[in-house]
Amino acid sequence: MQKDFFKYQAQTTQFAAGFEVEKAMGSYIFGKDGRRYLDFVAGVSANTLGHSHPKIVTAIKEQADKYLHVMVYGEYAQEKPVELCRLLAEATPDPLEITYLVNSGAEAIDGSLKLAKRYTGREEIVSFKNSYHGNTHGALSVSGNEFHKREFRPLLPMVSFIEFNNENDFVKITEKTACVILETIQGAAGFLVPNDGYLLKLKKRCEEVGALLILDEIQPGFGRTGKLFSFEHFGIVPDILVMGKGMGGGVPVGAFMSSKKIMETLSHSPKLGHITTFGGNPLIAAASHATLKEVLDSGLMNEVAEKEELFRTLLVHPKIKNINGKGLMLAVNLGSPEFTLDVAKRCMEKGLIVFWQLYRNEYLRISPPLTISKEEITEGCQIILDVLNEN
């Protein structure tokens, strides 16, 4: 299988592991080598409730017995997509009330940018240096790392970039700005958290000039920081909320959410302002609804702060420079990309799956399922410490 993987399936790097997966349950992935591997990555924050959570699997099976795809998005009323959108509206603050379901976080970013332009009638977009919003042309255009963009230009015009946590840059947000888009917690840059009061001041600036604020919660959403969405820690509500990854608990999904007044502008002049064939697919919606309901009802979010503290208490070592992030979204600074890649490889050899950050390879990613136990956290952290002691 590994031979065919490299021969027939497109690769995203020149050093893919090619790890052969047999099955995955809970906090573990089982390889065809007969070993089990503790997962501290959770599919890059996608497996919110761990692998093969029984409530998600049951929801998928029950929906599959009824029907799969029946019509393009937004035409037919289907039980699970409607239930998912209603539950999202009930779980989020005003004015967030209407959800547009799509296939991925990147598509949701593209849709949110179109929505902001359509509603405001403006063309300029302000994003952030070192931001990451996805790899479609639209999402890449507002991502803030030139190394990852330069080979794919030209991209969207009229996009400017400001510095995260720098209030002096707010002057670049003007009456010509359609929207400001940012990750509530910068992901690829090393899980950078906004300074106290920063988002409040940013929201105020947007209101002053009539620009919409888009928050990208594709990674921190669905309980990963101890709140359903991480903006709830900072006392603001975005005009447009973007989500994905952990929303589906392991299936491909994305969405953007706004007020009815803003969202309805996609329905006319022109009609089909955004259209997607498989967005809102009932099978995916069933899994997403089961995920959201379990996150809301299980009490898992109440455990996140304690689990974060356990990680921070255990991961103390001279070779660890600092730990960024919030909740179960942590980035461990090991000083150099080469060392971090070596640590990740050696951890895998010892039965622990860890990864690195896209832009800042010196940071080791820790983003386990919310369901991870304290015993599993202790087990995984000890492997990291053992590897660090061996180097």
C-alpha cells in the first residue's frame, strides 16, 4: 500500500511519512505494523471527539440508510442540515443566526470574502501578516506568508496586510475596506493569542469605518479553547464567523455564519451569489450535528483548561523555549525546524504522533482530541521528554 501511495497519490511534501493506517479509535491510530500510536494531532484539529466516536459513526450510518445527496445546496429542506444550522444559531450570540454550509474551511473563507464584498459594495480587504486561511486562490490571497504564495501569483488584488497585535496598524483600515479577516488565534504562525483588549479595539475600528469583521475559527472552534468558539474569550462577536476542521468530527465540512441581513445578499443581484453542489450534504451534516451536540452536552469544554495546565506542567525541559496557544491548541518551541522535525520523527518511533506548524517549523504542534484523558496526556508528554533527553 505504501508503494502505491507514493506512486498514485499526489504528495504535498517530498518527505511524507506514508504511515499505513489500519484503524483508529479514541485517542489512538493503529498501523498495519501492529502498533498503536497515541494521537496528539487529531487530524490537525479535525477529530474533535477523537477517532470513530460512536455517536458520530451512528449518525452517519442512520443518515446513510435514509438518503445521501439529493439536490444542490439551498434548494431542499433536509433534516440534518436544518438541525445543524438551528443548533449553531442557538449556541452562538447575536447577530449570528444564519449558516451557509460548504465543503471545507478554505471554501468558507472564499464565501465569507464574497459575502463581505457583496454586502458592503467595497473592494479592499485587510488581512494579517503570517496568517493562514487555506489554499484555494481566494484563501491564499488573504494568507500572509509570501513564501507560500509567490509561485501562484497573480492572486486577488486589493489585499493589504497588517501586523497581528499591533494597534498602530488600525489606520490602514478605512472607509474603503470591505472587511478585515483574521484568525482569532493565529495558527500556522505558532498559535499566537491576541493581546488583552486587542480584538475589542479592532472591532471598534471596523465599526467606525463600516468594515465587516471576519473571524477565522477553523482551528480553534468547536471547543478546542474551552469555549465553543475562541472569540467568546475576548468579549466580541464577529460580523461573519468562519468554521471548519473540528466541526465535522472527522468528515470534510466548512461553514460561514452571519446575520440574516448580511447573508441574504447572496441570494440576489446576482442570484446564486455563492453556490456549492455538496455543501450541506446530509451525511456530513449528520456527523457535524452529532459532533456539535456532544461538544455542547458532554462537559468536555469544562475540562479543557485543566488539560492545558497539565500539558504546561509536564512539558518543562531546557530544550523547550516556550509554549504558545490556548486550551488544547498548543505550540511547543524547540528552537529550530531541524530539531523539531527530528523530535516528531523520534516520537513517532516511540508511539506518539506529533506534528509541526506550517510557517514556524520550530514549533511542535499539540492539538489532541478534546476527549483525551489525563493519563494519555501524561503518557504522551513523557515520550516527548524522553526524546528530548536522548538528544
